[in-house]
Amino acid sequence: MMDGLTRDPFREDVIKGLGQPQKAIPSRWLYDEKGSKLFDEITELPEYYPTRTELKILGDRAGEMADAIGPEAVIVEYGAGSLLKVRILLDALERPAAFVPVDISASHLEAAADELTADYPDLTIKPIASDFMASNLGESLPEAAGRRAGFFPGSTVGNLLDAEIHRFLSNARADLGDGACFIIGIDQPKPPKILVPAYDDAQGVTAAFNKNLLTRMNRELDANFDLDAFAHEARWNQSDSRIEMHLRSLKPQTVRVAGESFDFQDGETIHTENSRKIALDRFAGMAEKAGWSLSRHWTDEKGLFAVMLLEAD
Ligand code: AVI
């Protein structure tokens, strides 16, 4: 519970978001401890193809990625999540000099660093506890003979807005410096008959992940959401090339959150996440504006997912 003087960004985002004509809460609030566990479960679902497809691309093509990056590189992983992915890259690289995981959770980072140290005794590991959207990492990065390579797998870039992608890529360009490259995994546009089940699975794990936001508001913001009065919804928005997650009110109702009241009509939704599927040419344009060129990409047989290589201009 926050005192009246401490800023609570969760409360601020929720109160502002529920006051908009289309109620919306930024997707980063989906990831409390329970939410992060549920997301891990999602990555193993039969319908959720992105994680296993990206892992397969990395497994098959890490040698080519390592050749493109070159020897004695400093690898900077943004939002360092699954170490599984960076290990595939590290194993293929020639004498990687340093690994810099950047993550907001200090405890997550510590555990990650400990695990890696045991397996890569010659690698300098320098965790940075920071929001991956923050800038000014440059001075904290270790020096090395090779170049700096950003690594941002998982298609998390698809959860950001245009302006956020621009800020993120521009910051990374400034931090990684001239001569850097950047490896980014991005889910690709495809028919809704594949996309919708990936975000509305038969076992209901994605529904639980989405509804956990209501539980979190009940717990942390003294809200009184009735979980049975909202339904999970995954919608394909063709014009914006994105899957949207919503929580749909199943009846007219009033909910109290952090001392304020919010009315819901029957069928009204809270928009909780965008998962954009950004095609190669579109992403190339975004990268260009932030000082990067798309130099090549690797994909799977069906073109479901793409791992892109950007080079600093
Ligand atoms: C983390 N992110 C890339 C996931 C995605 O596919 O957009 C989050 C997610 N939401 C529902 N399922 C998975």
C-alpha cells in the first residue's frame, strides 16, 4: 500500500486508463509474479507458435548470426528474459567478450548472471538493473575488441507503440554506438485462424494471464472486480496488423478501484495488450528512422517469425 506522497505508477496508469472512452491499461502491468509465471506457461502451449519457432530459427541459424556479429563481441540483451535464447547465440559466437543483461528486476538478473557464470567462466557478465526502455546505458557497457550487438528476442517489440519503438531503437543506437549491430525477433503477419488461437488457447492459460490483471488490481489497488463478470477476448485488428487482448464486461456494472468508481456497459472492454505483427518492410522503415538499416533476416519454413539483423548506419 502506498502512502499519499509516494508515486504509484500502476495506480496512475489504471486510473487514467479506465477514465478513457476506450478503457485501456498498458500491457506491462500484466507481469506481476503470477503473470510472469503464466506467460512462461503460454510459451509452451501448442497454439503459441512464436517461442518455439524463434528457438528453432536461432538453433538453425546461430552460426550465421555469430559470423555476422564477429569475434570478441559485447552482447547486450534488452529485457533479458529466457537465457535459453542468448545461450544459443553465445555458444555460436567466437570468443564472446561480455554479456550485459538489462532487466528491471534485480533479482531476476542476479539469478540469470549466477547461472551463466557457472557455464561461461571466461565471459564478463555485467547485469544492468534498468527498464530496457531507458537510455544512457552506453557508459556502463564494458570495452572489448569486438563490436557491440543488441539482442532483443521474443517479439516484445510488438507489444510497444510506434513512438515507443522509435525511442527504444534510437536509445539503443546511441548506447551501442557506431559499428554496432542488433538482433531482434519479430512475429510476422499471418491469417487470424492461426493468430487468434495463439492468444485464446483451449486450456485457458492466456485467459488466466489476462484476467490476472483484475486480480492484481483487486490486491494492489483495493479494487472489487468480479472475475466471473469479465471474459478474456483476443481480437485480430487487420488494419493495425495486431492481436488485441481485451477484458469484456459480461453485464452493466460499476467497479471501485483505488477509491474511484468506473461504470461498464454490457460488452464494454478494457484493452490490455497489443501484439503487433510487423512485416519486414515496415520494420525496416521504423529502423531506418532510428539510425539502423535492416541488413538481413532469418525465418522459418512457413515465414511465421523473423529474426532481423540491423546494422548501425
Ligand atoms: C511478451 N509478448 C511478446 C507476448 C506476445 O505474444 O505478444 C505476450 C503475450 N500475450 C499473450 N500471449 C502472449
